[in-house]
Amino acid sequence: MLRNAKRKKHSLIQRLITMLSLLIGVLVIVLLATYLYSLRIVQTNTVNLSQNAVSIYVNDMNNSLINMSRTLDELAFNTIKLSDLSSTEETQRYFISVNLLNILNAKINYGTDADAYFIKNTGSSLVLTSFSNRISGISTAQVNDYLRKHNLFSAMPQQNHWAPVAIAGSWYYLKYYCIDGNDIGVLVSTDTLMSYVRQTAGEYGNYVLTDGQGRCLSAVGTQTKKMSLGSEKPGNKEKVAVLTDRNELIVTGTVNQCEARVSNLIPRSNVLQGFTVIQWSLILMVLLCLCLVIGILAFANREILSPVVRLIRAIREVQSGNLDRQVNYSANTREMNLLKKSFNHMMRQIKVLKIRSYEEKISRQKAELKYLQMQIRPHFYLNALTTIHSMTYQNKNEQIRSFIEALSNHLRYTIRDGVTQVTLAEEIRHIEDYIRMQEIRFPDSVLFVADIVPEVKECLIPQFLLLTFVENAFKYAMSLDTTLSLMLQGRKTKKNGRPVLALVLEDNGKGFPEDVIQRINAPIVKQINPDGRQIGLYNVKKTLSLFYGKEGGMVLSNCLPSGAHVEITIPLGKE
């Protein structure tokens, strides 16, 4: 038998080794495939992200150039009358120049992307220029000097077109109109066009702005100096070009407004960076896992598998009904010793709880029997029959029929088999039947008001819970001299953060004696009057305890100036 047991243990270990070997093999294959696939995905995603970024930058530049063109069109054709600059009167030309310069300053300060707006009188050396804050003082002087010395039409005969110009080593895009012998135009630095790229490209972004001839107009990044676009030309449909040495990728987008290109340099070393380290780390990790698995299997067999097998055997015996089963094994691990102690403690607790459950079941049954016995009181039905008998001599047929109907409902409700809980609405209907019988006996002597929130009418409560207090009210508070007032309230509230059903019942009688209030409100009600008084109150409290434990409660008090007050709380969600 020992040989067989050992054989089984070794067989389990072998199976685990086989499964783990297969798992490691599959893991290696999956890791290799994942590594190769990740390389491809990373490269593709990098290019796609770059394309998206370039597209955003291109759209931003196009929008900026469009906005500047619209502003220039507004100045040239709607706002400024350039023919006034040709006035022969010097004073008039001065004031006109001041006015035009103010208009240009207003446009440049309006928030446009332009770096300068200018008006040049071709017949004189007059140049009106408004610069943005981005242009330094030296650059403004260089631009003004360029505009004075150069004939824009000879340099750029094509009007209404953005063209690159080099001014003192810096590149600008210029657009102008020649109207009435005057040039009006807008100027924007290529560095300004690339400002959004510079702000968002990040530490490793390498971007360059080139014109249609491949000249570098502006660059962002540390590696753009070695960028060469090769033979790629504007209008080429391919947006990704791989250099001949295959060390870089170039993503290019065309700025349609000025036929420029925004190109992103992506070194392959950045794409593949870290993958070699990851590869060797994964291989080393697989080898370490293989070694660890062997050691863990040996340890698990000795410290875990063997105790667990013993524990499973004990559980099976417990399932067969042996509640006295205890496990005894020696383990070197704190967790397995704790598991052994917990199992043994749990078995002892189960045994105690099972005994306690039987006791509570018996106690609950006894309480329910006493409760039902209390409800079926022969004198009530004798009084009911006497009332019917007396009404027959008075020919009160309608009252007799109503009384018998209410009595029948009362009796049917009382003797239902197997019912321990009813809805609040059912209990109230039973109370109304009971009160209807009392009203027939004592006309105009009872006032019953039920203020129940609709959402709690279907909540389950113990049967006869509220009727006990109604019967006590008729028994102790009823008087032929005054009208008996009964008020029932039901609402949903919270107790200790949990939803509960709150029931409040009040009458206008003499109230509860102080000793009864103290005894019933005590945490544990131990005594019942030997003559049977307050047995109903005791059974209600006991019933709440059996059904809901500590979550159910009942509190008795007296109203001012007189009357009894009962408040009952029932946890919701329990049946």
C-alpha cells in the first residue's frame, strides 16, 4: 500500500512536470511570436502615429496660412484705400500713413499668426510695417531693409501666392498684392509656422520644413541636420520614404497653401530600442522559471500536496456525516498549520452551531405555537356569536352579513397553515376586518387611520404582528364614553446605514404601565406574568428576535398626555 501511495505521488509530480514543460514550451513559442509581431506592430504604429502627427501639423499650417490670407484680403480689398498714398500733398500722405499703420497694428494685435503686415509704395521709399512680438528688433530692421531694397514683383511675379524668401539668413513665407502702384502683403517666419510642432513634438521629435526645391526652411530636433529627403518630390503620393541605408524612416506631408513639406525623421534605432534587452530578459526568465518550477514542485509535494490530501480525506468524512473528524499532520509551513487549526476549529463550531440551530428551531416552533394559541381565544368568538345572536332580534341583516364576512376573514386569516409571514397590506386588511367587527358592536366608537407609504405595502412581516397591539388597544383602551383612536404609520428608513421598515402604532388610551415598558424594552425579556398578561407583547418581541435577530426591534413608550406608542423596525430584504 505504501508503494502504491508513493507511486501515485510520483505520478502526480510527473504529470505536473510534463504539463509545466509543455507550458514553458508553449510560452517560449508565444513569446517569440509575440516579440516578432510586436516589432512589426511597433513599427507600424510608430509610422501611423507619425502620419497622424504630421497630418495635424500640416492642417495647422494650412489653417494658419488661410487665416492670414483672409486677413490680407480684407485689408487689401475691404478696409484700406491704397490710392490715397499717391496723394501729392505731403501732410495728407502723413496722416494717411499713420492711419494705415494703425490699421496694420490692429490686425497684428488681433491675434493673427502673421509675423508682419506691410504696405509699400512702389513710387517712393515709403514702407509701413507692423510686426508681432515674436520678431526681434534686429529682424524687424532686416525685414524693413529687404522690403525697401527689393522689388517684390520682379522677385515674385506671381501674386496671391505664398512664396519662401530668405531675409538675412532666416526664411519667411510672403504673400502680397500690387494695388494702385502699392504692395500690400503679409509675412510669416517659418519658425512661427513650426512653433506648434516645437511645442508638441517632445524631446525625441525630429521635424523639418522644406520648400518645393528641398531646401530646409526650419527644423525641430537634434537629428534633423543629417536628414536627407533624397529624390522625394512634392506631390508624390507616398508619404513614407525609407532611406537607402535603411536606418531611418521619413514621414512627409504637404502644406498645400505654400507647397511646402513637413517631414518627420524616425530613426530605426528609436523604434527597436529596448527590444534586444527584452529578448534576452525573456529567455533568462524562462530558464529561471524552469529551475524554479522543479524546486517548487518538490517543495509543494512535501509541504502542500500531502497535507491537502489529508485534509480532503477529512472533508469527505465530514460529508458522510462524521462531525467529530479532526485532522492531525505536521507541517513546516505556518499556513498549513493555520489551515489545520482552522479546520478543526470550524468543525467544533459547526457542531456547536448545529446544536444551537436545533435549539432555536424548537424555540421558534414553541413561540409560534404560543402565538397561535394566544390568537384563538374562545371568548372572542363567543362574544362574536353573541353579537350576531342579539342583532338577529333587531333585524340588522346588513350588519349581520358584514359582521359574519369580517369574522370569516378573521378566522380564515388566523387558521392558515404553514404561514408565518404576510405582507403589510394583508396584515392591515386583517386589522380592518377586526375593527369592522368592533365597530358593529360599538358603533361610532372607533377611529382607525393607516398612513402607509405605498412602496412598503408589499414588505413581509410576521403574521399577527400588528393585530396584537390592536387587540390590546380594544382590551385596555376601549371606553364607551370616548372614541378609541388608532393610528398606524409605515415608512422606509435607515438604521445603522441599512434600510428598514419602520412601523408606528399609537392609541389614545391610558398607555403602558412603567414596569411593562421597562421589562419589554430590556435587551432580553426573561419573565412573563404568571396570569398571562403581556404574553402578546413578549411573543411579538420573541418573534422579531427569531426572525431578524438583533436587526429587528420593538420599543414601547407612552404618548403625551396619554396613550400607548409602539415602534417596530424590520430589516428589509429578509424573509
